[in-house]
Amino acid sequence: MASVSGPRRARIAFSDSAAKQLENISSEAEVRALDRALVVISVDPEAGEPIPGDTTGPQLRQYTDEFEAVRVLYFVTVLRTVVVVAYIEV
């Protein structure tokens, strides 16, 4: 019997600068805010809006979660991996 499942989530990776930001997260609220944004992006990598600029590499995008007041800057690779460049509390 074939398994029925939803769409595959994109893999999430962190750039070195984003990984350093993660090391400095100190509260559960910050973790939840970032986690919520990452779930949205992993389900739909196109959820964010493109940031205008250089188009020679992967398109840098930004996703803002107004509820959690966090913004994530990221790009999507051809293998559908979401690479988080930075996150910003707004």
C-alpha cells in the first residue's frame, strides 16, 4: 500500500554567521520565534520575498513573521536546501 504524505520539507542549513547567532540565543521565546519561522520556510521555501540585488548566485530572500517579530534572511539551493544567512528580531 502506497503511503500518502504531505509535501516534503526543505532541509535547513545555517551559514557560519547564522550559526554564531544561534549560539547567542538565550531565551525560550527566541528559540520559539526562530523555530516558527523556520517551519514556514521549510514547508514553503518561496514564502519569503526576494531581496533585490545581484542575481549571479542564489536569490537572497527574506521572510518576516509578524506574530513572532522575527525576520530570516536566506537563500534556496538548487537541491532545495534553505540556507539561513541571518535572523533579525524586529
